[in-house]
Amino acid sequence: MISNKHIVVDIHTHIYPPSYIELLASRDQVPYIHKPTAGDPRLIILPSDDDQSKLAQNRGRPIDASYSSWEIKRAFMTSHGINISVVSLANPWLDFLPSSESPKWAKTVNDDLEKACLEFNKEPSSSICKLFAFGTLPLSASADDNRAEVIRLKTLRHLRGVIMGTTGLGLGLDDPALNPIWQALQDTETMVFLHPHYGLPDTAFGRPEVVARSGHVLPLALGFPLETTIAVSRMFLAGVFDRFPNLKMLLAHSGGTLPFLAGRLQSCVEHEREFIANGGCKQGPKRDIWEILKMNIYLDAVVYGESGLKAAVHAGSVERVIFGTDHPFFPPLGAESAAWPSVGTNYAAIQGAFEKDEDIVEGILGGNAIKILGLEV
Amino acid sequence: MISNKHIVVDIHTHIYPPSYIELLASRDQVPYIHKPTAGDPRLIILPSDDDQSKLAQNRGRPIDASYSSWEIKRAFMTSHGINISVVSLANPWLDFLPSSESPKWAKTVNDDLEKACLEFNKEPSSSICKLFAFGTLPLSASADDNRAEVIRLKTLRHLRGVIMGTTGLGLGLDDPALNPIWQALQDTETMVFLHPHYGLPDTAFGRPEVVARSGHVLPLALGFPLETTIAVSRMFLAGVFDRFPNLKMLLAHSGGTLPFLAGRLQSCVEHEREFIANGGCKQGPKRDIWEILKMNIYLDAVVYGESGLKAAVHAGSVERVIFGTDHPFFPPLGAESAAWPSVGTNYAAIQGAFEKDEDIVEGILGGNAIKILGLEV
């Protein structure tokens, strides 16, 4: 038996395969890619990126080859000591496609990912450098189409789950229309990587002209984590985890804020008059959020600090927190640098929070992911 | 010197003095109190409480004497082992008043609080049972009016700071018009207890008819903490803590989510293109959020779980986290009970998180508050 020691797995790392880049480049509404005559193309993925007061070549963010190149992914892995990447399509996935097109695109993207993993893993390397992937679902299509793709994904050797946004079939993850999809995900023991994209309504942050002064900080730093927290809380409140007790959800950014707010959430449930009806017969979720955090939820370690990471490990399970980078997002700005500070911050948080327990560090850095996702080293 | 051991201080406990109750009862728009012919009056403080599809006597929540009675506050303190309460006017304070009325009401409420503390503390008691208070400001009036009230509060013996919502003078706490008020608060070393009321825009939580099925859970459990986090993050991003480096802010609900999200917030600042301008000259906040958490921020321990509490203590300062109850909110539902589970959960989290360190427990339960607010035992 090969030891999993010192193997680093990146569970949160994105790619826009070339086919998906072409799809975005063919569009002129969010999400889209604008290709100016000079300079890098611009990626406009958030409504707030689509600032009509700016020239198209200044909107959004520059998108270079790091978003789609497997060789740049390999170089990033090598320079950051990462042995295995479980790549996922970046937001907003296929959410925006008409229902007639999404099944075809899901198949194309998932097949592209499988093929890329196969090719990538053939390359000789001086140390372990492997690729697996989370697939994507055709959520704008029917529940049946989604169920079919969930089942098909099990036939693709390098696919280890699906990435999903918070809107589900359009009405959020508490929508009963998702039940057949949750059922399929549970039946096939497929991990769902829940990831934000839509943030919070702009008015949550105040006047647009003031928000804009700090660029994407408020929507990215606070809106994204809250979106994830709201989505999983709505699933909890609607009883999704009661109906599908074996559902496996990996939450981006260490659960958004769930590890911190779980106590308040549970307390609010226990003090909610709407849940006390019919002479004291308790309504609402049957299992408490702490149990769901231990039984159904997995967390990445993309939280950029020891306070958050320790809360994630305490609220979740120490054997279910997993290193990630969010590559190719949050690159170093200004001077070129091989070592990304955003990645270094997360490495340092893991080492700092658990410096006295090497097993925990090894688990978060790679051992946990290898076991949970059955990654062949 | 008297030992502060085993003295419990409740930093987060609200009261609506009788004068304020009358003010709310005189209104028919949020916030207001509706007095039906039978049953308890109803308090409608959140826009979401004001459900026009319900009869007025079913809107909002029942408001009984626990909201305004000093004797009920004393009984609650006694039954929960609390020796000192630092009471504050509950939300929405005076935010809703026209500018012509708020200075007068601030004076009335603050004088009521001072007088109540004086009377309360005269009562003989078998153990320590004392009252102090956070005052309120006339924020709808001018900066000068607010400055004057900040200075006047220093003459009231039992007042130990001010409670404040997140809207400031109407445009949020990053509004430069607040500068003279921050200056006065800093000059007088007045603690600001920052408390949420407005939550997040309703659309953040999905369709109203689905949100309503879980009553207030989503806005209270997630909206409230995010409102606090956004408010203090906006202050940070706008450089308020750079301009007023000695400002003291006590954040409700253990900082909303700030202890968990501080790392992501700081990382987003360091990766924000808007802050890199003029050939790499860094814009944006000068001090990082971790420093502000250690130097300017105080946190209550109203977080209902060990995960959150440990994160609060780790991100903040162990000598600046303080027990609280949120009384009279979150009363036991159903069967009458002397011991409130909402309070027991917070006690248990403090004991559980720091069972090996009695000094930390003693500090959070009371010692920290006594030192920080100069409470005479």
C-alpha cells in the first residue's frame, strides 16, 4: 500500500476548457468574453462586471491562457507543490443556456474534462502530477436530463462529482423539482461541489458608486460566502437533508460562513414560532445543522486564515476538510511571482492552525481528499 | 481590591423603556406597536413583520412586559446568574424619527436609562445585581446634535457607550458625514455597540412565500450577522479605522461573520485591481483587518456554539470577547421555563470552548467587561 503522506490535493481549482471559452466568446450578454483588437480578452462573468460606463475592453477582468491551458495548470501545480488537482468548470457553468442546449454542452464539457485528465495523466512527470475532475450538469434542462448525466458521469473514469451553483433549476436548492436530481446524486454517491456565483443583491452593499471604489471586494469577500450559506441553509430548512440523508455536499470557501453561523441558525430554528404549530408539534427540519455538518457536509480549506479554518474543522469533520487554491482566480497583482500569495495564505493557515498535529495537516492537504473521492495515486 | 471572579456581565441585553414603548404605540408604520382589544400587544419592527395579508393582531411578535419592565430584567438576571447588565435600547432605536424630533428623544431615552440604572442599583439584593447602559444617538439629526449628545452622555454616571445601527446618518457607516461623530466618539473614548436591524434585501433569500415557511430564520440567522459584517467591512474599506485609529467598536453577535471572513476580506483587498493604481501605489485601507480586529474591535459571545466562539476569540482578542444574552429576544417557546435555552447555549459554548482555561472563561463571562467598560462592582 502506497502512503498518502505528503501528497497535496487541490479540490478547488477551476478550468474553462477551450470549448467553453468558445461558447463564452460567441456571446455578448453576461457571461461573455470580449476580444479586443489589442491586449488580453476580457471575461465578464458577473452582472457587476458588465459596467456599461466602461469601454468593453476595460470591463470585467483580463482572461489569459491560465483559464484554459492544461499546461499552465500543470506549471501552477508544480510550482505550488500540488500533486493532484480535481478541476471543475468555473462559474457560471451552464446555468445561462437555454434548456435545448444545456444537455449537449454538459456532455461536451464533461467529455472534454475526461479526455483532458486522460491526456494529462499520461505525461511523464518526475513526481506525482495527476488530474481528476468535477463534472457539470445541464440544470436549465429537465430533471430527467440531469439524472441521465449524473448516471453517465459514473462511466467517466476521472470524474469524481459535480459542481453546482446555488440556483438549481432556477428557483434555488430548496425547490422540490430538484428531488429526482438529489435522489440520483444520492443513489450514485456523487459528491456535489456547491459553489457561489450570484452573490447578494447589489443593494446589500450600499450605493453602487461607493461599492465600486473597492472593486469586487464586497461582492467577492462577503456576497459569495453568504450566497453559499443561504443556499445550504435553505436546503436544511426545506428538509432536503431529511429526505436525502446520504447526500454529500462539498461547500466552497469552507462553507461560506456556515461553520460560524451554524449555532445561530440552529438556535433560530429552535426559537421560530412558525415551527411550533398544532399544539407544540415541531415542524421544520428534523435533523439539526450540527449533525448535517458532520454527516453530509465537506468543506474546502479556502478561507485564508486560521480563525476560519479552525471553525471549519470544529463545526465540520477534521477528516472532511480539504485544501484548495481557487486557481486561476486571485493571481498575484503587479510584479510577476511564481508563488501565489493567495495559495501561500491558505497553506500557512493549515500549518499554523494545526502545527502540533501532523496527521491533521496531512489529512487536510491531501489524505482526506484521496479517501473521500477515491483518487488513485 | 475586590476580585472580579465569578461576576457575570451581560453586555447584550435590550430594553424598550416605557417612554419608547409609548412612542412606538403612537405610530402605525414600521416600527410600531399594535394594541389589540384582547391579548398581548404586537411589536412590528422589521418590514418583513408588517405582513399585510395578516390581521394586525397577528403581525410581528407579541410584546409583553419583558420588553420594558426593569423588574422582569432583574428576575431574568437572577435566574440566569447575571450580576451586571449593560442594557441598550433595542432596534431600530431612533433611526426612523424626523430630524426635528430625534435629539429630544435621544435625551429622553438616555435620561430614562440613567434614572432606571440609579433606581435599580439602589434596591437591596442578596448578591450583586447592577445595571449600566449604552445610550442612543439622534442619528437622523445633524452631526453637531450627535456630537453634543456623545459629550453629554459622559455626564451620565451609568452610561457606558452608545448603541448604533448600520445606517449611520442614512447612507451607511462609510459616509464621510459621520467623521465628526467618529471624532467625538474617539475623543471621549466612547464604546460603540454596533447592532443590526435592517438585514439583507428580501430577494437575497429567494421567493417570499418560501422564505415565510421558516418565519424569521433566514433574515435573523443570516441577514442580521451579514448586515453587521457588511457595515464594519465598509468602514474598513473606506479607511474609517485609518482616520480614527482609537475608535472602539463592540460588534453584536460575535461580529456577525467577521471573525470567519476576515481572511477572505483581507485577501480580496490584497488582490483587488482597483486598489493597485498609479504604477503600483497601493490604495485602499492602510491597516489590515486582522490588526483592526485586535486593536479596535470588541465582540460579544452571542454566537450559540463553540466553533463560532473560538473563531471570535482567535480573530479578536481573548480579553475583548464578552458574554451576552440578547434578552428579551429568543425566549423559550411553548412550555414556560425559568432557564432560557438561548442563554444556556451561549453559557455552554463558553464553558465548552475553554474548559481547560478558567481565566478565559472568567474573562468572557465578566472580567473583560468590567475592565473594558470600567464597571464599578
